[in-house]
Amino acid sequence: MPVGGELAGPVRFGVVGVDHPHSHGMVRGLREAGGHGVGVAGGDDSERRVAFRRDFPDIPEVNDPRRLYDDPRVDLIVTAGVPVERAKIAGEAMRAGKDVLADKPAATTPEQVAELRRVVAETGRIWAVYFGERFTSPATTKAGALVASGAIGTVVQMIGLGPHRLRRATRPAWFFERERCGGILADLASHQIDQFLYLTGSTSAEIVSADVGNYANPQDPELQDFGELVMRSPQAHGYVRVDWYTPDGLSSWGDGRIVILGTEGYIELRKNVDVAGRPGGNHLFLVDATGEHYVDCSDHPVTFYEDLLADIRERTEMANPQQMYFTTMELAIAAQLRAEETASAGHITT
């Protein structure tokens, strides 16, 4: 499809790399929105390939991703390969005339992001990053709508907490290797950085401080099981904490929370679980001049996949601005490198 034109018919996608289960969620989302999967090149992880075939037996497996890059039917390449490989996959796909949806972290080094910027500028293709903690979160999109309506005045700070369950037995070898996984801030904290930009209306920001540590997994010296960062933009301040400490007793993989402080009120999101409270997820608490309010966001629409397919057809930016994908990954990687400099200087114990 020529860049700038409109695509006739459904968007057809190929999958290159199923090394993370997020590939399953992305494929389901695209299919539910009307996309058609035409092939998968799964990579070297046989267990992941078997799991993908079990869930999507109608998507044929191919032995070489080049077959998908060269297939004129394919409009979009989806990748959840090993993190360090995702930027290379995206670059090859875009040079072949395909748009890309990459799982986060969609890049692991500043050089990778710089190269992706060059490829997007040269080809005019879309490079989208799957930030599921916003794109498929009814609570987050509802909070965004409330903030945009002025419900809490001017936003001056966001606190984002992103705890996760380790589930060690399910993790592949690359998960425990810093160079291949990208580090905890480049990976997990990219979600919270994305939400900070979205909820504060920021188009740029800087990392003020960042730290990482390994406090519970000494047998895996390259694993970072704790990370935090402070950031600020011309509009607002932000604090992020991520970790791999979610206890098995929690009913969710992580007690993800967002607190948005405004000049006239505040919002708290309990995205996955309300501990010892209401069942389910997508809980929003709003406090303003009129009182304390609870909003069940479970039915609030999320339209990322529909919007992304529309962007591919019409060359728009309905799902998310292209620049915002770049800014988020640049900040996440900058925080990761800043934290490792701090750790190597001996400011924390790892």
C-alpha cells in the first residue's frame, strides 16, 4: 500500500516472534477489531510456538519471517520476540513496506530507537508499541477522559505503581539476562511513563533520578527485581515504582495503581484488584470539591485496536501519536541507563 493512500478491505497481519505471551493478547485484540492473521514466524522457542499454535491453529506457521515481509497481502507485522531483537524485526518490516505493532520494550538501547526514528522518517510507516496497561485498561482511559474534562483541575503529579508476579518457572532464559531483556525500567516502567505522558498532557519529559536493585533473587545476578524513577515535564511531576514481588496470595498478577493529583482534586486507579474491597478490577476513586466518588470503569470502552487498524488504513494517528511511542521508549531507556550508573557508583546495594 502506498504511504498516504487508503487500504481497501481488512488489515492483514503477520506475527514475527512469539517469545512473550503478550503476542496472544495482541493477536486476539487485532482479530476482534477485524484484522486477519495470515502467518506466524515463531522463532526458536518451541514451547512458545506450540502454545501459539494451540491458541491460533488457523494462522499458518512459516519458517522464515522474510516470507511475511515479502508477502504483498501483509499490511502489519506484530512482534513479541526477545526484547533485544524487536527493533531489528521492526526495522526490517518497515523497510519492506509494513507497519509494525511491537510489544514493549520495543527497543532496549538508545541506538535502536534512533535507528527506528530514521526508518520511520524514511519509509513513512507506523511503528506502534503495545502499552497494554493503558491501551486495554478501561480505568486508565476513563481517568484520561475525566482529566481532559477538568474534573480535578490542572494535573501536577502522577504516581504509578507497577508490581508484577515473577512466576519464575514460566520465564525463559532471556528474561534473566540484562542485555536481552532490557532491564526492569526499560521494560515494566515504560507502561507508567506512557501513562504519565498521557495523563499529564506532556509531550516531553526528563528523568530526574532512577534506581534499580536485586533484593530477592541473588541466584540471578542480572535480574533487576526492583526499580524506581522520578521524572518531570513542563506540565507535571512523576514518580514510578515497579517490581517483581507480587505475592502468590494476591488474586491478580499485580496490584497496579495510579494516583493523579490535580489542583482541584485527585483520582486513584486500582486497576487490577481492590485489596479486601470490591471484586474485580478497573476501580476509579475521585475526590473533588463535592465529595468522594467511586466509578466502576469495567464497561468503559477501549478502542486501541480499532483505532490502530483505522490508522493503518487511513494513515492517521487515532490510536496514539507516533512521537509519543518514541518519547516513551527514549525516557524508559534513559531511566534504565541512569539507574545502572547509580548502581555501579555504589549508591544502592544489588
